[in-house]
Amino acid sequence: MVRKFSIALFLSSLFATWVSAQDVLDNVNLYIGTANDYGQMSPGACMPYSQIQVCPDSKPRQHPGYDYEVTQISGFSINRLSGVGGSGCGGNVSIMPDETGENVHLIKSTEQATPGYYSVQLSNGVWFTATANRRMAVERFSFPSAEKAVLLLNPGTAFDKMYKTSFRKIGENVAQGYIDCANTCRRGNYHLHYRIYTSAPFEMQELEGGRKKLTFPTLSARYVEVRIVVSTGLEKELDAMKESDVWRTDFLSMVERAQQEWRRLLSTVKVEGGTADQRTIFYTSLYRTFHSPFVVTDRNMKHYLGTDGKEHEEKGFTYYSSWSLWDTYRTKFPLITLLDPRRSSDIMQSLSTLYLTGKKDWSTQYECVPTVRTEHAIATLLDAYRQGINIPNLRDAYPGMIEEVKRLSLKSPDQCLEAAGDFWALGQLAGELGMPEDASKWTARGEEIFDSIWPREFQKIDDTFTKMRGNGLYQGTRWQYRWGAPMFLDRMINMVGKKKLGQELVTFFEKELYNQGNEPDIHVPFLFARLGMPEKTGLTVRPLATEVVTHRYGGNDAYPTPWVGCAFVNAPRGYAPEMDEDDGAMSAWYVFTSIGLYPLVVGEAQYEVFSPLFDKVTLRLGDKEVVITTKGRTNKNQPLKYATWNGKKLQNYRITVSEIKKGGELTFIY
């Protein structure tokens, strides 16, 4: 099918659309955290929950492919994970609009990125524009002349190891490919079937290294549009989308649809006050929270590749995949559950399904999209269930959860703490499902593990507590991990004493032992209220989120020299050095921190309440609203006196999610 377009009409329409769109999207800066090793994010074009994220890949690249500070590129690929570290994941189906593919650079002054859209001019004169939906990448290449229209396509690109790839032309303007590729940190594989459609017929020439040279001998326009459709991990599902479906929606309409979806999600929270930079960081963080997990099935494609390597059919819910739960269960999923409960039901049913089709801590050999890891899924499901999310297959998954906790490793102190938390979550879930004997058994097992490890490894502080990875710890110190099981805080108090434990918490922050660069202790600032010092929560959190402070630790180790700076800034070097955004975990942390609510114990379905960053926050929760305001605050470091919910004083600086979802007014008095 040959498509003809008017580039002048397209660009003028796009400009007219944008100049009239002064809304929440204007507060999103997609370049935050995209430079060097300061967040590992990209400004690619995507929709919410979409495995498609079209973006240039820098040469040399960073983990997500893109580096703001590098102008040379290797091409434009269709997928990537956000800030997950390692070697990244994705980077497939790269296209370069150039005869040789060598020495092509971005002209940075022309680069534009906004939710659902990316564009840039290249040093060879080609203009590139892109948008996407959840199934399809749309890439437009505008050449200086029709005679110079050539695309170099590399079906074998990947940010990590490529195990198998195939590619063949199946029509005058259609080709089909397959990828078997390493998942994050080379743990497991993902399988990608895709089909490429071009707006004009092409001829294909085989080049060295598996690359394909596409030329367009009958091209009358100056540009070519390429649409790349991905399947659900199954080749047969590609036939579910007809070519007429591929071209049904024009480029501009696709941009508008993507922006409408982003606008809807970002408008669930309205913030007032703060600085312009703080509002931009906030909405950019909220935007990145909704990048994943990815929609896999839809109305056209009902079957998908399960983690057991078999074909499965969606039954009553949309199937999602792509998880980084070790990071994201702490913040991101509690936030999605609060702000997007309709999708959260499908997401949680998908997560529960893993216990039926085969679940490992990391990727299996049969993933249908790029993914990372799935530890602490039980706590994630428990938290959503207690928030009122409908998870019909939760009881079916329960036997698989029992098998999972029986496999938990107890080799290192941090594994023991995390296992204790998993047993606690399973016990709580058993209670919710009406299994009191199981509830007692699993809860007791969690307490037993905690009581065996915490007094021995974490109670008595000594000089070794500041050493990263001491005694086999994973990405943390003893100081940071000693707070790692907040569901057992009462047991810690019984062992140490409330006053002494509180003093030790103060020391932890005074000596700059907290690590904003990784997840093990990001909940620790929110322990103060439970130790009798609620005013210290906001006074501790605000500098971490907004001010220049001393950081002694990066993502995986201590800095050779402490880094002095702000961990969240409105700039390409938007995070602390070596700090990964971790698939929305750090973004959601910033969002919760800004609104004065935090899920300290995932699974309790409660929030700690503390001074918000903004003067007023409105949460739009379906047909309910929560209005969060401050009264009497004259400076940012003013201590909180108390907080009220619908006019009644909160006694313990804690509120249940169920109360929040009813709507009301949360007021902070200074």
C-alpha cells in the first residue's frame, strides 16, 4: 500500500496543535536524567504502559540507548527500559536514514521531545519524527530529496546479547522479523515478532553484518513513513492486525491520542506552589511512573507467550508484562494502584498469572517483552488487594506463592530480611483469603527469620556498618539494611528501645549514611513518626528531594569522594551520579515525597503523613477528590505541629488508603 503525504501540511498542523496546548504536558521535561550516568532515562516517543519507545541510540550509548551529551547516533530503535542499569534492555530494530550510517549526528538545537512525540534534524539533512501507540512504532524520515531516500535497517541490534534473529521481505512494502534476545543482566530471554510496513514500495539489498539497505525507486514524496508492529511473543498474532488497520490512523492523530492518554494520567494530580523546576520534576516523575508494565494483549491480539513457553489466551483482563519489582514494589505500584485503579486490576491479575505459568525471581527464558525481576510480588499483590483492587485469580496463585517462599535464599543478611518480609506478606494475604492457620504459620516464620538475623547482624552498630556490601549485602551497607524490614519495627523497638532506636535513626541521617542512589533504604526517612518524632520526617525528606546535600554513596558503592549536590534537578544530569531511575521507582518516590504521603510498609495499605513539598495538592481519584493543604507555613524548614483529616487531628500521622479513596481534606498545621 503506497501512502502520500504533504510535509508542509503535516508540520503546520503539528505546530498549530502544539501552540494551543498549554496544559499539564508543558510541565514534563523528557530530558531529565538522560545525560551520562545520571538516571539512565530517554526522551523517546511512547504511550503509557507501552513497550514501544522510539528514540535515537547514541554512539557510544548509555544503558537506555540515549545519551543527551552525545550527538553521534547509530540509528533509531523501537524499545528500551527506563533506568534499569546493567547494560540496559531493548534497542531492537534499528533504522538509520543514511547511505553509509557513519558519522551521523543529531543537531541538538532542533531536538524536540514531549509525551508521545520526538523529532530531530540530522547532520545529513534528514528530519526524523516519531510517535507510537502500545503496539506500533511510527517513524517518519524526511529527506532532502526523494532520490536520497535510503534506510539502513539492522534487525540484529540489541543493548545486550542477541541470540537469534531473522528477517524477510513478504510484500512490496512489508517485511517481517523475529528476535530472541537476552533480558536485563542476561537473566532469561525475551522473544519479539514484528512486522514492518513502509509508505512506499521498497527494494532490499543484503549488507555485511545482517544489515538491510532499503531503497524506494517509485517514491514521489520526500519522505518515507515506517510503521513497526510488534506481537505478543507469538508470530501468528501478527496476522491479527491487517495492513488497513496499520494505516487507519494518521500520524497527527496518533500524536494527539498519545498526548490525550498522558494528559489524563498526569491530570490525576494537581500541584500548586513550589518552584517551576519542582513542578517540572514532579510531573516528569509522574510521567515516568506510568511507563510500565507493558500492555501485551489487546482487542486484536488475544493470545500471548507465557513464561512457561506456551501459548495462553487472555481471559477477562488485559495481560501486562515487564517487571522490575525489587525496585518498584516499594513506590511505583502503590502509586499506580492509587491513581489508576482500573488498569491496576489488569496489572495485578497479570502479576498473579505468573504464579500459574511459571515465575522466577528474574526473567524466564520465555518473556514476551523486555523485563527485569519479580521479587516481592506477594507484597505487591497484598497491597493492591487491601487497596480494594479486584484480583479474581489471586486465590489460584496462592499455591505458587507457597512454593516461591519455600525457595527463598537465606544465604546473606539482606536475603534474610527480605525473606522475612515475604513470609510476613504471605501470612497477611492468607489472612485476607480466609486461611487463619496459614496466616499464623507464615507470619511466625517471618518473625523467626527476622529474630534470627537482626540481633546478630544489625542490632549492635560498629565500624563495619558503613561498608558497602559488607558480609555479602546486596547494594547496601549494614546501616542502610538495618531498617530494611519496617513491618518488624515493633520487634526492633523491643530489642533496642524506642528512644535509643530513634536516636540511632537521627544519627543515620546526621552522619550522611543514607543512600538516595538505590532502593534498600529509600523508605527510611519515613520511619520518624513511628519512633515518636513526626516533625523530623518532612525536615529530613525536603532536603533529600530539593536541596544540595552530601551523598556518600552511589548506586552500587561509596563514592571515592563524597558527592555534594541535589539528587533531583530539572536538567539532563537530573539525578545523582550512578543513580538509576529504576523503572519508575525513584520517580514514584519523588511523587509521594512531594504530596506528603508515603507507603512505608507495602502491604499495610497505609500512608505515613508528613509535610508536603507543595502548598496545595489535589488528587483526583475517580469521582472523589483529596485536597492536601498547608496552613501557617512561612518557610520551608518550619516544623509541622499536627495534621488533620476532614477536620479531625491525626493521632499517629498515618492514614489508610481506603480513607484517602473516600475523598476529603488533609491539612497540615504549622
